[in-house]
Amino acid sequence: MKKGIYLIILLAVSQLFNTSCTKRIQPESSPRNIPGKAENKNLKDISDIKVEKAEKTLREYHPEPSQNNIESHGENKKLELFLNEGTGKAVDANNLEAEDIISTARKYLGVHHCMGGTSMKCVDCSGFVVAVFAAHGIHLPHNSEDLARYGKIIPGMKDLMKGDLVFFINSYKTSHFITHTGIYIGNNEFIHSSSGYGVAITSLSDPYWLKRFIFGTRLIR
């Protein structure tokens, strides 16, 4: 009888220990490429060099950061890292006209929003842009932050042209810098897939999007 009780207690303690260990070693999230302690010094040295280069690029793109919602959102470091990882990737869109892109984009008006969607059935914000450009033979990545690495960066709204992509930050909680995208159609408006309304046309002066706009990119020269 005593032996059975001891065995039950031993099993209970063992289970508690295993559970506690699991909780201690299981991270809340799974970040990639976390360096070990031995790598920290070298990583810092490399990072310092990259940040210095990024700050120079930052000044070129954003001489007045607060104008583009960088300082107000405390996003300087994320922008530096974003620029460091590369922008301005080329797109072969020589024969494409902005009106062609906008005409295709308008065909999606009213299409429902869904995460991962890239069709007339439903689209998310980057999936919408991907689908529109794919219809014209231009294949882009299905991710807003990756999309922002293509084309020439257009820092301010006043310099946007029809067919430019527009990008936004802090539209939802994430570690990513860029969180939303759409296509500029002129008259201070853009077409995009909104989680609340599906594909719709919205003014860039809308207070919600105005304070989240970060820059545009030009794929069509």
C-alpha cells in the first residue's frame, strides 16, 4: 500500500517537473536567427556599420521624418533595418501603363477580404496587389513588406503618380515594419483590400490611413 502511494507521489512530482521545464524552455514566440552569446560582439559590430549606412539613406529618403509618421510612431529603427535589407528591386514593366493597372484593380471592387487570398473570390491587401500585377505578367511577392522592396521609393504623398504602390505601418500588431499596401489611383485616393470592407477606394486623407502612410513605390516608369 505504502509502495503504491510512494509511486503515485513520484509520478506526480515527475509530471510537475516536466511541465515546469516545458514552460521554462518554451519561448512565447519563435524568433529566427537568435545569436548565441559568443556571436553577440560580432553581430553588434556588423549592425553598427549597417545602421550607419541606413541612417544616411534615411536622411536622403526622409529629410523630415515626422512628416511621414516615422518619429511619431517610434519606427526609426525598423525603417533603418528595412532599408538595410535592400530596396529598389527592378521590375520589368516597361510596356505597362498605369491606367491598365488601375482598370484591372477596379474589377476587384467589392471582392471580400480574406487572409492569403489572391483571386476574385477573396483577397488580402498584398494578395490584391499581386493578383492585379500578375494579370499583366508581373509577378510580385505575396507580402506587403517584401512588396515594398520593389521599385523606386516615393517618400511623400505629393509626389505619388497613378499606378504607384502605397505602404502603411501599424495597421495591426506585428514585428513587421510594413503592414498594409494598396495602389494609388490619383486624386489622393488608393484602392486596396480592407479587412472591414473588402476591396474599396479610400482617400489618403482619411485620418486612419494618413497617420499610417510611410511611403510609396513606383514600379511603372
